[in-house]
Amino acid sequence: MADTINMPKLGFDMAEGTLIRWVKQVGETINKGEVLAEIETDKATVEVESSASGIVLQHIVDQGTVVPVNAPIAVIGQAGEKIEREFLADPERTASAESPKSTTPLPAIQNAGPLADLSAMPGSMQAALMDGPSRVKASPLARKFARERRMDLSRIQGTGPGGRIVRKDIEAALAPGGTQSVDRGSQTLVHGLSSTILQTPDDKAVPTTKLRQAIGRRLVESKQTIPHFYVTHEYKMDSLLEIRKQLIEYLPENEKISVNDFLLKATALTLRQFPNLNASIRGNEVIHFGHINIGVAVTVAGGLLTIVVKDADQKSLRQISSEVKAMAGRAREGKVKSEDVEGSTFSTSNLGMYDVEEFIAIINPPEAAILAVGSAREVPVVENGTIKAGWRMKATISVDHRISDGAEAAQFMQGLAGFLENPARLLL
């Protein structure tokens, strides 16, 4: 019997996704777990894997269609198998398909290269020019890359399959000798010294990306509906940094364990002792999650994406490190898998690599808490009445006050110190 493949739900707030490319065409053989299509959500471009093996009998929706979550997108079965009517898309379910783009001609721009100044044009025209006419073929990553740099895709030659514009085509346009034009201002000589008179740029409206809009919606909801409170703790990091230094001497370059990997493992083990923080509130009930799945905020083009280390309390440091590297790489390439971003029960955000001393983070709903981590810094410390140099790191937990209170959050932070300040426990 034939199987339907539905639009997956990636995150509790996802309502629809855009099917941007069919990887397997009608008539092709596909195995369970192979990539069937690529979809674009508010957060990223995601590969949809087939949940069945067989022949692709039908594409229910066309490329470029906006499809509601759980609506059917394809039918997979055996060669010659008849497709039953219930497999076909309900016209009302797919009525949210993306409306055709306007074919109204855009005004010509004299002497406009890929970096034409679009700031004086209406917002709708700016977006249309940056994406180019509907006939321009470009990857989602290339469109996002071009939009952030205010480039006109219709004036760039694509080198991808079928003339599709890919990121390297835009980078080539920006490279020295490409079509980029930069106004470096006029230089004058003042009292024998060269100085540059910079021209003040005009104000310009930059359209927000879908990812940035999604981040905005979620965080506004979080701050408006979740009563946050915050607890900060300072950790002694000397032992952890020393044991990490010893470990990485025995690991290949591509398997080096980071401070963040230690932190994720320590957080997961601490959550075993504090199930009330590995939880979510639903009506008048608090749901304690059985799994400890740690979300890790990753910087991507245009915003942030949270990847998820499943059952982090049961994995070794090397496993955690390997998974984070792989998922973060896919996220930055716009190729995340659905399992990469689903199912987090507690989140972390680490800005230590940016030399940030401390900060607070906004809870990622529907979770109960998030941990914000600063950098490990060598500072003067007092021990036994003596001032000496020591490594310290500050972290702040943001907690939903409907679920927990300050005392429990403080105890969690102390419990976390038990692992970070005695890192050998993380190797057992």
C-alpha cells in the first residue's frame, strides 16, 4: 500500500513551510531515510527524509508552494500501484500556496550593477529587486546572502545546476575585480597629512529575514508571557581548562573538545538532580521531561538557530563534541535536518568566544529555563588571604517563575559547579 509523506513540523510554533526543491523526481526509487525534498521554514532550509521505501509515485505539491504542517506532499509506493483518492491534496488544505509574484515591470535603474543603491525605492520594490525577477533561479542561501548585502540577483550570472545562482557567485561579484563598487570617499592633504573625508550614507530600510521575524515573534511571546528571573554564579575554571589541555593533546585536530562541550555535559548531568528545570508548563500542570535534550544556540546568517543534543546526559564528551560540530555545520550551510532542531528540553547560549563577561538570555518557550555563559577569564582572585591569578567564568540562568523559584535555581547553579570545578566527574 502506498505511503504519504507529509510536511514535517519543526518546532512547536511552525505552521507551514515552503517546498523549494524536489530531490527525488516522480518515477525514481527512494529508500527510507533518503532525502526526498528540501523545505524552507522561518528558521532554515531543511532536508525532508522519506519515511518509506519504494517509487515516488506523485508530487502532490509543486516547488515554491507554501504547505501547512502535516499536509501531504508526496506519495511513495510500488511501481504501477494505483493512487487512492485520499492521498491527493485537499485543495482547501493547500490554499495557502504562495500567491504568484507580481509581474508588474520594475523601473529601470541606470548604470545599476549588482550593488545598485536601492535605498530610495519603496520596500516592496527593494525586496523584488534583491530577489530578482521570478525567472531568476538562486539557492535559498544565495538569496539570503544577497539580500543582506543588498545585491540585485537578476544581474548575477549563476554557475550552479541549470544556471542557478549559488553563494560563490555572489562572493565572486564581491571579490576584488568583481562588480562591487565601493565609494571610498575623497582624500585631501591637510598640513602634509593624508586624511579621508567620509560621506555620510543615507538612511536605508533593510527588510528583515523570515528567521529574524520568527526570532522576534518567539522572544516577544516569551518576555510577555513568561515571568523571568535570573541567578548568576561564578565558577572556578582552572581544573577544567587544565584537564581539557591534557585531553586535546591526544585527539585529532578535527575532534578537539571545547569548553562548551564540557559545559553541555555538566548541564545535562546537573539537570538529572533538578527535573523541575528540565520541564514545561501546560495549563495547571508541569511536565517533567524524561529525556534531557540540550539546545545549543548557533549563530547563522541573519540570526540564531537552536540545535539539539539528544540525551546529552548519556553521551561522552567526544560524542557531544562530534554532534555539535556536525549539526552546527549543517545549520550554517542551511542544510539542517529536522532532528537537528527538534525536541530541546533546556537551552544554553554561550558568548564566551566573543570575550563577553556575562549576559542574560531569554527563555526559549515552552522550556522552563536557559543558561547564558560568558567567557573564562584570568583575573585576580583571593584564596586564603592571598591574591593570585585564577580562571573564572560567569553564567546566568533565566528561569520561568511559574515553575521554579530562586532557591532552586541557586541550588542548580551550585550543582553545576560540582561538575565544572571537578571535571574528572565528566569523564566517568
